Amino acid sequence: MAGPLEGTKVVELGVWVAGPAAGGILADWGADVVKIEPPAGDPGRTFARILGGGLDTNPPFEMDNRSKRSVVLDLTGAHGRGAAFELLSDADVFLTNVRPGALHRLGLDYQTVSAVNPRLVYGLITGYGLAGPDADRAAYDVAAYWARAGLAHLLTRPGDTPPFQRGGMGDHTVGMTLAAGICAALIARGRTGTGQLVTTSLYRQGAYTVSFDLNTFLLTGQSIAIGQRESMGNPCMNNYLAGDGRRFWIVGLEGERHWPSLCRVVGRPEWLSDPRFARPRARAANAAELIAELDEIFSTKSLAEWAEIFAREPDFFWSPINTIEDVVADDQFHAAGGLVNVPDGAAGVSMVATPVDFHGTPWAPRRTAPSLGEHTDEVLAELQSSRDT
């Protein structure tokens, strides 16, 4: 099961998460991804130390670097740069999230590299884009994606401090975006015979993530209010607490369709004709009262009991608010292909799967993340062999 990108040669110069995430997706899909690392290694290798707890493995690094080959090259020296250019001379893809200024100093900018290999698809992730005063500004996803693009603000309840982003959220999203862009450019190359520069940025990715809000503001001049649970205008789109302390979300987006099913599951058919709640605008005007009543009702049963009741209503949409432990124990997560077995010597290790399946050209990971420079001799020997022929 080699995947749809079998035979595609990718050279990655990636650090931390965003660039390696894009390379990791392409590797999962079958590409031969050669990861160039400096002698000190990708700084993402330090995640194990940052996470603490005496871990003997590096879970975030494993996620984004499985199935790759690691080559150590000192790109500050002529020998290392020469080997990098040899790797790129017949590659299909070069992807990186190193800042453009540093790439230019190394001679690995798009103009220089594409002159050597015009068929190359050059994928670049930046923090803020290629133009403007902050084009070469350093950025992690917490800065460009989470804070500056508006996500942190939009997820902050009035009076609260902004929530913290979980690790790699923006990085993994932008990595998937670049992987898609690279594949589109490979299709275009099949028509034109030439590669091209493909770019995305953490800032743009963050803005796209909240484009529901941004486009509403652009087209109307109005901002969508930041809701509070106790007074949500649509109480059918809200989270509630069951009697056993488990939270769940009901998803009654379509008021006319979903309101009757909610009335039935909570045993309040009279609400269908109650002038306080019968119509969407009335429910919005009396949201605090309705939510308080729902809170009282939902507190009378455990979530498991409510789940049985909910299941009898096909038009009642809901979801438990799961912990990480709940996700791993969820039969549906496994049935949906959420985990993949990664070969590790004679055994295997269970990891999170990247979220795309190909039913005609299925993929499977080939190995765990490489140790630093594990494949340097192997890859350089391949270069020598190609020179000799």
C-alpha cells in the first residue's frame, strides 16, 4: 500500500511543526521524503525534553516525521549546499518553512532553485506572507494563526482572558493546506511541464479558519457577537451538563427543524406552543430563561441515560464533549480510521492517522521517524550512483 504519491521525490527543509507536517502528509501518501537537517537537528527533536516527564519517545516529532529519511547537511558550507542542490536537481517537490531571508542567504530561494530544476514544485510556508512590512518576521502558529488572525479573540468570553492554543493546531492545518497546494501544482506540471512556487502562510490560514466571521464583517460591516453559554441566542446550539458531570453539545442549527425534537427529548411538548419559546426570535429573546430550564432538566440524568433518549430522535443532533481519553476509547474514532499502525522494527506503534484516505491507492506508513542523519550515507550513496551513471 504505497499511496497515491508513490514515486514522487520530495526534499524537505522543515523546522518545528508546519513544514514537517506538510512533509509528513506527503510521506504518508507515499512520497519519498528526504528531510534535510542541520548537524544539531530539526529543533522539533527537542519536543521530548520540552514535554518533560522523562519521556523516552517524542510523540509530536513522530507524528510529523514518520516514513521520512533524514540526511544531515551543513548548509552553511559549500559541500552541504552542493549536496542539497544535487538532491533538488531531480526532485519533484521542495518544501520548507524556513524564513525567505534565510533561504536567500543559503541560495535556496525559489529563483535560484528553480533555475536548476524548472520542473520543481517549490512549497513554502511563511508566517505572514511574502510581501508587506512583516514578510520576514518570525512566527509560530500561536502568534500568526492564533493571536493575530483573530482566533484567540473570537474564542474569548467577555471578561475572560484569551484561551491558550493547543500545540500545533495552526501548523497542522497549514501543513495540510500546503500539501493540497503542492498536489495541485503537480497536476498543473503534468499539463505545462514546469513547476511553480506554491505559498501559504499561518496568518492566511488563521484568517481562512475564521472566514465565517471575517467575511460577515467585510460584506456587512457587522461583527458576529461572541456568545456566552448562559444567554446564547439559539439555545438549541449550546452545551449542557448532564447529571454525572459530563458535558455535551446539542446542535440544533435549524431552529424550525430541530426545536420540536429538543422539546420531545426533554419531555416538554408544551413548549411548542409556549409564546416564550415557540418561534426562533422568541427563544432568542428569552434565551437565558430557556437555557436555565434546560440546565435543570439535563441535570436529572447521566449522559449515558440522555444518549439513549437522544438516539430515539433522528432529528436530534448532539455530541459528547470528549476528553483525549474519551477519543481514544471511542469505537467510532477507530472505525473511522483515526489511528494507524506504524512499523517499528519487528513490532508497530499506534499513532494518529493523517485525515485523508484513498480508496483506490491506499496508503500506509512505512516506519517511525528517523533518527538524526539516519539515512545520510544511504542518500549520498544514491547521489554518487546517479553521478556515475
